[in-house]
Amino acid sequence: MGVRVVIPESFQVASGGLQEVETGGKTIGECLREAVEKAPGLQKVWFTPEGGLSKYVVIFLNSENVPGNNLSREVKDGDEIMPLLLVGGG
């Protein structure tokens, strides 16, 4: 079954049009990196040059916000990860 990484429309230009990727990682970080392997354009929008998660990305696991965007949080088969673009303004 695996873990599904959903790619919202705001990231689909970077993903080459992919809307989701099935992954086999054990943590959120492993799954996101596996998605980047399948859609390399996501590297620039999800991660910093140092390899950390961009401050403009918020991670949801099964529709719940992941506190602190904890990439080491464990996942299980059937889970769904959705990185969202953090939008601000005023």
C-alpha cells in the first residue's frame, strides 16, 4: 500500500504535473525525499539549500497539522502526507 504524498496545485508546476506520489518511507522526511526523487523540481520548493524544510511549507499528516513540521515523525501504510504552501500577507 505505502504512504501517499499529495502534491497540491501550488506545487504541481515544480512536480511536472504530478498530483501525488506513492512512497515507502518510514518517516515524513523519508517520504518527502522519495517524492523529490520522483519529481526533482520539488527539491527547490520544499527544501532549503541546506536540506531542511522550507519555512514556507507546512506539513499535514492525514489532514492534521504536524507540529513543528517534524520530518522524523513516523508514518504507516495508508497514511497521507500533504505539504502546503504557507501564504501570508496583510
